[in-house]
Amino acid sequence: MAFTDVDRVRLNIGEVIPADGTADDTMFTDAQVQSFLDGVGGSISGASLAGWRAKAAEYSNLVDVGEGNSQRAMSDLYKAALDMVKYWEAQVLSEETTDDFEGKTGRVVIGEISRNKRYR
């Protein structure tokens, strides 16, 4: 089975469609994941970053709940999503700063040229 770019982004953002399920069983539809890709020119890492930012925004509304002996630290989801945002920001940055000079032109300064003065 060949993975599409939407499938790859889904893997990166932890939104895999369950067996015998549909995209409705996840946080994002295929159209939303595709919009992440379209928004960053098709970059898998950029779309993954957009997905984690959207998840962090959604999780920011959650609060910690405690009733009797039962507690749920829902804010941990937000913190984990922010960690993933930082990870994917670093991935996108490393892709942008690679030394891929194919098709690029420009000037290169190798060193200084100096002329020795001769005195007679």
C-alpha cells in the first residue's frame, strides 16, 4: 500500500484513521489535512507543524479536572502538543537551511585579493 502525502501527515500528527473507520474518527478530515499541505506548498514537515499547531490550539481550551480521588490533567495534552510544535519547527528549519544549491546562482567571496606595493 502506497502512502499519500495526506497519510504521511496523518502519521506525523498522530491522526491515523482506525481500521474499519473513517476520517470522521479523527480530529481532522482529509480535506483539512490537505489544506495543511496546500498552505505550505506541499511540505510534509510544514503540514505536520500546522497540524500540531491546530491541535495545540484545540487542547488549550482543556482544563484540569478533579473530583474526589479522581483527577484528569487535561492540560498535559496542550503541553505535549507544544513539545511537538517545537520538534516540527526544528524539522522545518533544518529543511530550509540545507545546502541545496541546485539551480541557484550568485556570487561567492573566497578571500581578499591584495596587491603588494613595490617601492623603487
